[in-house]
Amino acid sequence: MEEIYYNSTRGSNENLTSASAILKGIAGDGGLFIPNCFPFISKRELKNCEKMSFKQLSLYINKKFFTDFSERELKNCIDRAYDNKFEGNAAAPLNKKGDVFYLELFHGPTMAFKDIALCLLPYLMKTAARKRNLNKTIVILTATSGDTGKAALESFADVEGTKIVVFFPEKGVSSIQKRQMTTQIGENVKVVGINGNFDDAQKEVKRIFNDVELKRELNRGSYMFSSANSINIGRLIPQIVYYFYSYMQLLRVKEIKLGEKINFAVPTGNFGNILAAYYSKKMGLPVNKLLCASNENKVLCDFFNSGIYDANRKFFVTISPSMDILMSSNLERFIYDISGKNASAVRELMGNLDKFRKYEIGDNIKEGMDLFYGNLATDEETKQSIKEVFDKHGYLMDPHTSVAYSVYKKYLQDTGDGTKTVIVSTASPFKFTRAVMGALDNRYNSEDDFKLVKLMSRAAGIEIPKPMKKLDGCKVMHDTVCETGQMETEVRKFLSERCHC
Ligand SMILES: *Cc1c(COP(=O)(O)O)cnc(C)c1O
């Protein structure tokens, strides 16, 4: 098998092994790591994948990228990540309702798709640290729009040799998301609300990462930073697995024939999830279209329709908060790819983004965007779809999934394309009870999120998910709120508290 190395989208040729890239998180020049090539899975190989379990497929695909890990090491990580933490032991079941297939990625410990990659990441990191003979404490710095935070906390809590700090927008997450994070227990965790949105948090985290002075101090204290955001390649690659897995499930139930193309509709914020879909296509998965679904923060939708990325616009707090993002980090990897691995073009565009919050890509690279269809759903449309699907099929979508579904409906209207379509279902409706129940009936709009949990369970005839039950009666452990300018201070405080005791 070919060895894979990781380099920056901005050109510095670090040629890192996957272990080093996972530990480092972000490239030294501020760019993102990308593999030097993409392994291809032939039609014959696809056929062989048909009968694989999720874990087997996960090993099969991750092995192609993490070539410096031994098969035993990877298998060990995967076995420990995907155990009975997932309800029904199913990480990515496919559920057909009406004409579409819902790829339910929310049966993990925090009820969002981020669990799938984040359950695996700590094991990858620990194995990587062992391989590199690293005896530093890994400090995970995470900015979250709501779901990454809890998923990362849950997976890194009390993991030896790690500490984790999560920053979330104090006023930009659902009450259930907030409760999930602020009640997190663990000796090595810290959760901080910030007065700002996700973009502010992400930008500051990236700055802290590359602060030379702080890095030197950390080194002295035997610490090193890493990232659990989808800028980390160890988070991104494991997400490729479920795209292949959904295809195998369709094959198994004979909904499609081998080689037949399918569409994916993906609710998109930081462009991590849909980038994994794009990578799957590059690797040979038969994909017809990728539907990039935005909420009212429709910067990506506009980008795919115009080639102009413009973050100079009003920021909306919507009912799909995990997509309330104007600076989509992972788009940089996509641009790198469609520009023909042109790092200097990426540097220039990202420079423009930094300076003007805006850039325009040249006509020569626009071709690469043809695979995508970009559209949006307003909060009103998102609610209508939740109600429509519930009334027709008795199936409850969460608001993010509903954004994807709504965009799929628009796509159908625009194109009449009859290709089988998978709606990537990124969160459990139980994480957003008020928005979801409010969509079914206005009278729930003023109710408390927690009160609505039972009502939702009864209305939809589904059991309350275990992680939701657990949340009841948890004590709030974290109540710090700070300005973005104080994030670094909070990190320093946390690290010094712990090392002097
Ligand atoms: C994070 C998240 C998204 C957006 O995914 P990206 O990889 O950031 O594009 C969509 N839905 C939910 C529920 C999420 O948690």
C-alpha cells in the first residue's frame, strides 16, 4: 500500500506522517493538512465492501490514509471507539421514509454526527503520541457551534495525557446543547462560554494555536496544543466511512445497483462533513450530486452559485445553531483541491479572506464546483419541512436535518433529478426539542426545552435517548463566561491551576 504524507494547503512542505499531522492539528503556516494523494477504491473493491460491518469498513478506509499506523493499532482504536456507546450498536443506520434515505448519524453519546469521528479521535491521538514517543500532555483547544464541544468533551474526559478546553457561544446554542456542555465532569476538562459567535471563537482558537510565545511556554510546561475541530485530519478522515457505509447499505437492500450514482444532501456549516463526502467521491464512491444545504447564514450557498465567498453580512442566530457559521474553515481544503493543488492561489485567497472577509475564485477553477448544488432553507422553511415529514411519515427530523431535506426539495423542483438521495441526518430531534415541537404546533414555542422532551417522545412514539435521560439532574460544573479577548487568559489559568497542584 502506498504511504500517505500530509502537507499544508498553504504550501509549506512538512511531509508529515498521519500520526504527526493528527497530533499537530493545524499546519505551521496556518493552513490545513491534506493527504498527498487519495487512495482509489475500484468497483471490484466496492463490491467487496458490501458485506462489511461499520467497524470493518472503518478499518478498511482509515487504513488507507493512516498508513503509518499498523493494522492492529487501528483496529484497536476502532474497536474501542464504536462499542455500545452507540444505541443499538449502530453508528450509521439508514432509514427510508417516503422517497429518501436518512443516514442517522446521531445515535452516539452526544446525539450528533460529531460523535462518529470524535469517539475515535482520542484513541488515534494516544496511539500517535505513543508512536512519536511524545511525553507531553496534549491540550485540546476547541471552538464549537454547539455539537463538537460536547462530543469532544465526552470523548476526551479523563483520558490520561490529555486536557481539553471548549469555547462555545454563550448565546448561540440550544439550552440542551448548553446543559450538555456545562455539566461535563472530568478532571481534565474546562468549558467556557464566550460573548461572541462561533466565528469569533474559531478565529481566536486558531490564533492561540499559532502564537509563538505561548507555544514556547507550553513546551517548557510539557504541554502541546492539538485540535478536535474538523480542521484536524484525524477528525475528517473517519467521516468518509459513513458515506461509503450508506452506499453499502443501499446495495445490500437492493435499492441501487453496484456503480449506480447517488446524491447526498448535507446540512453544512464548517464544510467538514460535506468535504468528507467530496473526498469519498474522489476515492471512487459513485456520487451524482452533493447538495450543500445552508440555513440563513447562506455564505456557502452563495459561494456555490457565484464563486464569490463573502462573509461581510449579517450573522443570524437560527434554529439550526450548529450551522451558524460564516467562516467555513474546511472550504480551504476544497479550494486547494479544485485549484489543482495550487498552494499559492490558496494563500492569496485566504489572505483576502483575512483582510477583506471576502474572496473570488477564478473561472479556471470554478469547474470543480459542478458536483455541488447550493441552496438554503430559512427557519420558516425548516419548520415547515419538519411538520410536513412528520405529518406524512410520522418521522421527526431535527432542524439541521430538515435544512438538508428542504434543500433537497428545492433541488428536486429545480432539476427533476430522480437519483436516489441520502439525507445526512446530523442530530437527534431531542437536542432541539423546542424548535422541533414548535414546528409541529405553535403552542410549544414558549415551552422549556427540557419539559418538551417527554412530550416529544410521546408525540413521535420514540423512546427518550439514553444520553438525554442522563442529562436530567446533572449538576452545572462550568459557569465561566468571557470576552473573546480573554480566551487565552482562560487557557493559561486552566493549565497553571493544574500543573502547580
Ligand atoms: C456541526 C454540525 C453541522 C455542520 O457540519 P460541518 O461539518 O461543520 O459542515 C450540521 N449539523 C449538526 C447537527 C452539526 O452538529
